[in-house]
Amino acid sequence: MDEALTITSTPCAEPARSGLGVDALKRDIVDNLICLQARYPEIATPHDWYMALAYAVRDRMMARRVATTYTYVARNAKVACYLSAEFLIGPQLGNNLINLGIESNAHAALQTLGIDLDTLVAIEEEPGLGNGGLGRLAACYLDSLSTLEIPAIGYGIRYEFGIFDQEIRDGWQVEVTDKWLQKGNPWEILRPDVAFYVNFGGRTEQETDAQGHLRVRWIPAYTVKGVACDTPLPGYRVNTCNTLRLWKSEAVESFDLQDFNAGDYYEAVHEKVQSETLSKVLYPNDEPEAGKRLRLAQQYFFVSCSLQDMLRLLELKGESVDRFAHVFTAQLNDTHPSIAVAELMRLLVDEKLLPWDKAWEITRHTLAYTNHTLLPEALETWGLPLFQSLLPRLLEIIYEINRRFLDEVRLRYPGDDARLARMSLIDESGAKRVRMAHLATVGSHAVNGVAALHTQLLEQTVLRDFADLWPERFHNVTNGVTPRRFMALSNPGLAKLLDETVGDGWATDLGLLRKLDAYADDAAFQDRWRSVKRANKERLAANIRSATGIVVDPAALFDIQVKRIHEYKRQHLNALYIIALYLRLRRDPKLAVPPRCFVFGGKAAPGYAMAKLIIRLINGVAEVVNHDPAVNGQLKVVFFPDFNVKNAQFIYPAANLSEQISTAGKEASGTGNMKFMMNGALTIGTLDGANVEIREEVGDENFFLFGLTADDVERVKREGYRPADYVRANEELQGVFDLISSGHFSRGDREMFRPLVDNLLNHDPFLVLADYAAYVARQQDVSAAWQDSRHWTRMSIVNTAHSGKFSSDRAIREYSEQIWDIKPVRIALEQRV
């Protein structure tokens, strides 16, 4: 590792804007309250105090941010650029306090002012910059990049509105506008000096330059400006502070004075309205054609701004464009940024005037692609008419990439026309479409899956032909999550116990948790472990009551499934089991069923009717079960609304059982499974995604495995799957379907759940019914294990002890060493005294 650079300063008393002590923090908070919020303490609202504290924390990050930038430039460091359509970063205040190591000092400083830190942390809005696991993974990786002192920039879109806030009304999901920015964002630094122009539509023209070379000029129909908005991201107890740079769309000319003076007031601001739409909302509904067009435009917008920014930084460093791939590596987080292959070629060939072959060499050595899904509908493709009308020059470049690539395939596999059709960047099997996963694969030097099973299936299925052609390009990097947010911040009781037991180094070396194995059977340690879990369950119970009005018993087994609502994730399998338990208790109220609280959470895509119906079923079951005296409180069902990072921070630590029950072969990895495991939850799950590796780490005896394997799933489908046969052969399951169909969970409406019932009985694309009996049997094992408190606690401790592999730090080290070839750069910062 390079010797650290030191930024020197004149010794003086600890300054208010950068000092870490209690007095300096207190002075800065009060100064910010007065100078930035324009309030004096006696009339300040809690939100005013939150903003004042947030600005004080940001002040302490700025010296680190400047030192980080200075050092990277001075050391000529290679930088990892992480391109992602989502960054689900979560609330920043608590995380930044933890990473800077000033949480206790901030608490003390506020206490002298009569303010409670926890109250201010709870005020912060969830940033609407992501939706699910993809965005949360990107955020975990940024945290690890800073913590491991890896030079990095995150690039994405600064969405004005998140995907939506979820409310539950009459059992149904209702989407409400996520106005996360309405009270301001103290972490954001607007950079109007860092702005780029992005073209759309129009046509291209060919011309010959002075040297006789053929050149292409794009004449756009309209142009949008992207302005940088920076969020500093400090590492854990290091001086590195990397940047998340998000692009906000603006009009090139936001106001047309001539139109205004002519009386056409609407036309005067038309360009502003049209341009700002690009960064208006996360994931617009892409069912209508306009939504598809906007989605593609968003992807191109942030990719083009990001690549132009990288070229700008290259020039600032005085490097030639030939050195681009030596200075930057760019990771494409799924197919959303895969247009980067064509855009980087356009910038190099059209703007920098490089020969095609040289530009292609730079592009391929710069880009790397992470695949996150095997689901065909999630592998993005774009219809040619849409692509042509929106990005005409990019389509020309893709055609040329494809022509040269297919020539390479022909040389390797002469006469294999079927292979050519499968591998082409243009799908011509029906209406022609651009295959974005193929584009990303062809234009990248490395392609990785996100779990061992996923990578294996990737190489055997959707990208098999490419893996045959370039086996050396394919890698596996199993996902990981940051223990700073999801243990140190979310579970302070556990963090304190771990500090006292294995030392405080676990937060950056999760492998140290293996030392817990020595305490797994220690009765006194088990008592402390259960005490921490009980406190977390009481906290979740209080939040459940506040959010839903449902009262749950913290002594019950907390059985939790929180994730995006989707048929392949099979929340309805869980619901069918709950109904079966309910029927058993109805038949025999004295039945010995250990009390359970089933907690669900997650959002359904606005246009996904079946997922919304699953939410309605869960709420219908909750409405009946929670109020039926025959159940006698032994079962409780909760749908926790608006699942997000903020809510997750008190859900994961409270779980006893983690539901990871997706159809084998469908979940790329999952990261919720890792967060539950770290916090001591046991897993009931299939051999899908990272479940496979979790089970390998903890041992079969500490994992409740059930269900078909990925190979079994394919076999059952080949043999002709008849889901209704499974219902006819299972009297209890038949009773479950009869009860649903009777309207019992829909207030007598027999038609409400008919689409769901018909889908399961006649199609069941994700083999819910094929796995039902095995799932129920394994749940019986869960109930039996729960009744042996000491044994359950032992299994819980072992799960946490063996979670080290699933730290995002391990994943980032693998990316850095295997794919990016990037070394850490230590940042030194001399503190003023």
C-alpha cells in the first residue's frame, strides 16, 4: 500500500466545523441552527435540530472528502466507478455517526442542549433513490469501498421522487408519492459546475474530416443537461470519504423569453418540464409505451453523464484518452447501465476521434458486467423502433459492434446459424429487439454472477453461448452486506455484546465472529444473547402496534418474510401455510402450536396485479386470524407497510426465523437472507441463491432446508407439471383452497382471489404447490426446535458466528482483486488540536 499523504495545518484549538469532541460538536450544531436554519434554540423544531446536526456531521466529512480527492490525484490512483440505476442508501445520519466514531459525543453534545439524539435520527426521511436488493447492494458496496479505502465513485440518478410510499387501505396496496426531498437533503452538495449535455432523437449525418476519415455527426431532436449532485460517503473509522454522484436533469434553456413575451406562457417553460422528467421518479411504470421510452431515456441519461464525467476527470489529471482503462474501471450493476458499451464507443470514436479498434479495446478493458437475474422478463430488451427514435447514433454503433462480434463467432463456429441467432445483440425471433445483457457481455472484460449457484446457472442457461466462447471472462462474486449498518447501527445491543466477547474489530473483520462458536453452549452467554433478541423483539412489537394497531407478543416466534413482493419469492406459499395452521386451530383450539407472529413486508410493482393480490390475501388472512377467538392469540399475522431500509433496521434484528423460500434457480442471490443471518435468525429456505452458501457456512443442522432443487424444478416442468394434482392429494391443502375460494378472507367476496387460485391450480409457474408439503413438514421441525430454548439459541449464535463470508467487504475485495485490479489508498488527515 502506498505511503499515506498528510495534509498539514496549523495547530489550534479544536475547530467547531471539524472537531470531533463534544464542545466542538455542540458549537457547530448551534451555529448551524442559527446560520443555516435561521432559528434560535427556543423556537427550533425537531426537524431544525435534525438539519443542524446533519450539517455538523457533514462538516466533519468535508475535510476527509477533500483529503480523499487530493490523495487520489496525487497518487494517480485507479478509480472504480459503480454505475447503478439504484442506490438504496437509507437514512444517513446514524450511519455517518457510526462510521465517524462520534455517536457518543453527538449524544452528549445534544444532551447538553436538551435534545435527544434518537429522536433526531428517527426524523430523517428514507432517500427515494432505490427500491430493492439491487439498490441496497450498491449502497453496501459503496460503504465497503470507503471502509476498505478503495478509490471509487458511485454514479446514478438523483430521483426527485422515489418509487412510491406504500400504504395499506382496506387490505390493498396503495401507492403514494414519495416526496423524500420536500424538506431538503442536508447530505447533498449541488455541483452546477459539473454538468453535461445528453442528446436524444433526431438523426445522424456522415461526413469526411480533413484527414479523409469518415465521421458521423448526431443531430439531436433535443438535448438535456445533467447536473451533478454529490453525497459524501465516509468509511468506517478511516479517513476515506468517497462520493456518490447522482445526476439531476435540467433544461438547457429553462425559460424561453420570446415565447413568454409573445404570451405563450406554457411553451415558455415546456423545455424545462420535459427535461426535468428524466430524473423525476424512480422506475416509471413501463407498461405504456411512454413509460418504456422514459425508462430507456433515464438509463442513457445517467450513463452518458457518468462517462462524460470520467473523461473530464481524465483530462483534469492530464492523462491522454489512451489511458482511460488504466485510470478507470466501470462496473455495470445489472443491465440498466449496459448502454455504456455503445455510449463509451460513441464518445471515443465520435468525440475523441479514436479509431474503432482502439476505442473497442479501451471500452472492453474498462467495463465489467454484473448479472442479477435469470428471469427472462428481467433481462432487458428494447424494441428497435423505440431505440431508433430515441438513440439513433447508439443503434448504429450497436449494429457495428454486432457485425464485428458475429464475424468472430462465425470464425469460431462456422456454419452454426442457430448459435449466431442466439448470440446476436439483436433478437430477430419476432419483432426485432436489442438484447442489453448480450451487449453488456460482449462489451465487458468480465461478467459475474452474484452467488455460486447463480453463476453456475448463468453459464449453463441465459449466457451459456458466451461462457463457451469466453470462459475466462466469467466469475462469481457472491453478494454481501455491510455489517456497519445492519449490525452496528441496527442492533446496538448485539454490537455491544460482540465488542465485549470477540473485541471491537468484528465490524471490519466479520471473520472474528467465529470466536462465538466457543460460547454457543455457554448458559450465561445464551442468557445475554436471548436478552438482546428479546429487546429487539419488543422494539419491533412497538413499531408494529404504531404502524398497524396490531398487538403482538414478543415471546412468540417471530417468523419474518420481508422482500419485494413477487410470485417467485413465494409469499403466497407462506400464506397457504398460515391458513393451514389456522384451520388446525379452528378444528382443535387446544392444539399445541407454539405461538408465532408472522411478519410480512415488501412492495409490489404498481402494474403487477398478482403481487398486489398476494398482499391483499396476506392482509385478509391477518384480518381473520388476528380476531378469531379460536386462535386464542397463538397466531398473529402482520403486513408491515412501506418496507424500506429505515424499517428494516428494526425488523432484521428482531427475527427468529428468516423466510427465504423462493423457487430454486430463480433468486440470483438475495441479501436479506444475509442480514437476517448476521442478526441471529435461523433460515427456512430452498437451495436457491446465496441460501446454498449460507447452509454450507452454518451446517445443515442449523438451517431448515426444504423443497425442489434447481434441477428438480426443470425436471418437474419437463415431465408436465399438474399443480391441481398436489391439491387433490392433500386434504389439508384442499381445505385451504376451499376456505380462500369461499370468501372467508375477503369478507364474503368469492371472486376477489379467484385469479390467484386459478393461477396456482392451473399454472403455478413457480411450483408453489409442488413444494408445499415439504415446506409444511419443515415448519413442523421449526416448531419443535423453537420449544427447546437452549438449542434454538445455540443455533442462533452459530448463524451469527458463521456469517463472516457475507460481509460486503469480502465481496469488494474480490471485485478489486479479480476484476478491477485496484489497490487501497490510505488517506491521512492531521487533526487540529
